[in-house]
Amino acid sequence: MTASAPDPLLDLALVEEAVKKSGLIWVRATGPSRAVWHVWHDGAAHLVGDGPGEQPLPAGLAGADTAGVTVRSKDKGGRIVEWSAAVSVLAPHSEEWEAAVAELKGKRLNAPDSERMTERWARECTVVRLTPGEISTDLPDGSLAAVPLPTDATTRRPAPAALPRLLLKRRRAR
């Protein structure tokens, strides 16, 4: 990744604004990219996951030194900016961890145990800080579409030929 703008402060401002406005960021460490929810706090993106009831973090993120982050437009879905991040796992109950968790707690939706959520995060989850490094706003030459991951899911099979007649009978009976 290469920085395209001559002013690194403008690139950093673009990253901050894009991350703040985006509901999800795409993060990759050793495997494929994974969409994760996050908060922007103190100059970095913070994530929580890999615990019961929480989002799975990208493969290898907790043990990685760096990760790739892509931020997409919330309305159109197109890539806005891509950056490499320095990865640090925050130690539970450290000052950094407490500040990040206070922000994350406010954005966590539908938590089953909102009163005890921070204790559960300290015991069972990983809180990760992604600090921006090299920033790229260059547009790609070709498509960045990825091949879909293998899955056991199937597409819907054709409807049985008799189904339309059965549905019409039910409507007439009413």
C-alpha cells in the first residue's frame, strides 16, 4: 500500500472520518477479510470479540503484529480507504482497556447481559486496538472482488409445479 496524498495528516483525517461513519470495517490478518463492528477512540479503531455471544475476530488477528483494514462507504458500499494497522491486544483492566471498553459498551447492541458485559469481556473476550499505519487512497486498476468462501449453503430449488395451484385454492377458500 502506498500513500497517495502528499499530506499524511489529511490521509489520517480521512481514515478517522471514514471509520467513524462506517458501521463495519473489513479486517484481515492471516486469512480472508472479515467485517467487524468497531469504535474509533483515541486515534485507533477498537474491536471486541472472540468470546461467547460476541463477533468472531479475523483469523490470527490477536497474534498478528499488523493487519489490513478496508473501510467502505456506508451508503454505496465502495472502498473509501485502505490502511495497514499496528495490532495490539489490550490487557484487561488496564487504563487503555478501560477507556476502549467504555466506548465499545456504548456501541454494543442487543447485549444479553449489559450490566455484567465488561466483566465478561475481561474474562472471555479479546479487545484489540488497530492503530493506522500506511494509508492508501489509490484506486485499484482492476476488480477487488474476492472469490466466495466455500460453504454448505445451497440456492433455493425450483418451486414444485403444483405449488401455484395450491396457493390459488387457499386464496379462493378465504
